Amino acid sequence: MTKQISSYKELLEEKARLKLLLAEQEMLIKEDWHLIKEDLRPFTIAGSTLRNLLTRKATTSAMQLGVNLFADGFVKKVLLGNTGWITKMVIPFFIKNFASHITDEPEKIIHKIRNLFKRNKKEEGATQETGMDAV
């Protein structure tokens, strides 16, 4: 507990001290909140992926129709031809649901494909440099 305030000057000093204390505590709360959000990021990513697998967007585009035909035709009948009926129903269901979230944004698909090939080029360059050092 603080001492008793006996003058206006002490009151102003105490007010300034309390404002400083409040600002420090607010900063600590913001930092803690940021750390909590950072720690929970893997769970939010897993949750959004799970949501994408279990729900389907209501929009229908030509790309979505192509994915549906691919999932029903090729995946269900060719790739899963000799599997059980549950597998034949579940896997195309997940493919259609997940693809419905991806096909609405074709720019993201193109960007992911480009990044996939860029990583492969970087990895090839890294293996060649390592090979040159060994010689």
C-alpha cells in the first residue's frame, strides 16, 4: 500500500506513477496476447484445414465441376476401384470439399504451383553446389 497523500503535488505524482504502471501492464498484456496467438497458430491452421475437408463452398464454377468429375470418375472408379464402399464414398467427399475452397481462388493455385517449381530449382542448385565442393 502506498503512503497517504497529503498534498496536490503528491496526488499528481501518484497519478503519473499509476498512468506509467497502467501503460506497462497494457504493454505486457499485448505481448502476452501476441505470444498466445503465436502459440495457437498450428491449431488454427489444423482447424481451418479440417473445416475445409468437412464443408463445401456453395459456389459452382467450371473448375469446381471439373474437380467433381475428376473425383467421381477417376479417383472413385479407377484409383479406388478395388477398395471398399466406405473408402469409395469418403475420399471423393474430402477431395470435393477441400477443392471447393481452393478452386474459388485460381490465383492462389497458380502461385502455389509456381512456388513448387521454384523450390525444386533452388534444391537442385543446392545439390549441385554441394557436389562441386566435394570435388
